[in-house]
Amino acid sequence: MTLPEPFFDYEACLLACARGERQALVALYAQESARLLGVAKRIARDNALAEDIVHDAFIKIWTRAASFDPQRGSARGWIFSVTRHLALNFVRNSRHELQVSEDSEMLLHPLATLDGQAAPQDDQHWQTGTERIHGCLEQLEPARRSCIVHAYVDGYTHAEIAEKLATPLGTVKAWIKRSLSALRECMG
């Protein structure tokens, strides 16, 4: 059993960054850089590139901290979103086509709890959301769960998942679509 992490006030750090307090950015970096690097590595699949993405993410966090809106989600989620979007943009710009349907986009917010992007109000709420999504994922058949994890955690395209699982592309697309519906219903 792992102990919960001590409370860290992400929102206060972002507000301090927006005021130009460099120490707040240092604190955010110390708190989350390793996890953000993990997110970037899973998506970009290249260590050096992931480091560049995290560097760029912290520059963007610093320069755009004032645009954070607590009404739209958690500060921690915003930080992870900045990093994830930079990594996904790089993959897209590198001619990797990431195929995400509108239905899938609607479910991305709850699935984001896999890497801490949900909109928790506090650590306990975040923990509950994480447990819920993991419980819902466990209800999926293993092959379908793998498709979801590869698509939304690892950043693989549908074609890459089909190749990795040695499964026809149409089957992978159908599995993902049905699994997203099942997850949406489970998360209700």
C-alpha cells in the first residue's frame, strides 16, 4: 500500500506564476516534472524529445499561467493538459495521424485521470476518480482494455494498435468505440 502524497497547492502555484513569482515555477517543476516526463515519453516515445516537450511545457505554463481558469478544471489537470497537448501536437506534426472521434473526445476528460488530468477538487476526490476509472477499465475484456490504454495513455494511433495487437484495424476501431461507450456508461 502506497501512502498518499502530501498536499500540494497547484492552484496557488499557478496564481503565483501568473504574478511572475519564479519560485512557484520551481516548486511546480520539482513536484511534477518526473510525471510530466512520463506522459511525454509515452506519447512521443523518445526520451530526448520528451525532455524537450517538458521544457516547452514549463515555458508555456509560466507564460500562460494567467489563462488557467479554476472553473474549467483543476490546476494539476491544466498542467498535465499543457504537456499532453504539446506532445500530441508534436506527434501530429511529425506526420503521425492520431485518429480520435468526437465520441472519444467526450470521454477523454474522465480517462485523463490515468495520468492525473481530471478535475479533482482535492486529493481524496482525485483518488476516488482514479479508482473509478480503473474499476471501469477492469470491467473491459483485456484486449479492449489494451486498445483504450494504448490509445489514451500511450498515444498510439488506431493503426499502431492494430499492428501491435495483430488485429484488423476495423476490429480495433470497433473495440475502441464500444469500450468508450461502456466506460462512459460505467462512469455515469
